Amino acid sequence: MLFTDSVPADALGVVAAAVAMAMSALGYVLAKSWSAGAGVLASASRQLLGGGLLLPPFAVAASRWRASSSAARGPRPPRARVARMAVDGAPRHDSPPAGS
């Protein structure tokens, strides 16, 4: 199933998998070194704080990239109206039906 000639490996996918594996290994090493002698709550707090500090720059970069790529594509086609269900199960619409 792997490494057959039917489908070539995607270079971007291979790089993404390698980066994900390296990040996972780094996280394991850091979690082990930071939790030495610390309680469970302190260790979890450090990990959540670290993740919270590292995530916003990537989120901002991704949103700017998405905005620039969508601006280059042009305007979006109009979305179809989707009926959503309210908490009580009755259908509701974001806008009134056509013709009313």
C-alpha cells in the first residue's frame, strides 16, 4: 500500500508530517523537563500558558494570509440561505423568505 507507483508522494504532505513529528517530539521533551518535581496542576498550567502564548501569532498570520488570498480571488458568490434549527427544534431563517 505504501510506496506504490499508483500515487506519488506529495512533497508538502511529507514535509508537514515531518514537522508535526518534530513538534510532537519537542513537546514531549519539554513536558518531561518542565514537569520534573512539579505537581500536575503546575505542569498543566505551564503547558496551557505556553500554548496560549504561542498560538496568537500563528492565528494572526493565518488570518492575514487568508484575507490576502481571498482578496486576490475576487468577491465570493452569494451563499445559499440555510435554515437553522432553534433550541426548541423550530426552524428559523437568518433572513425572511423571498417574496415577503
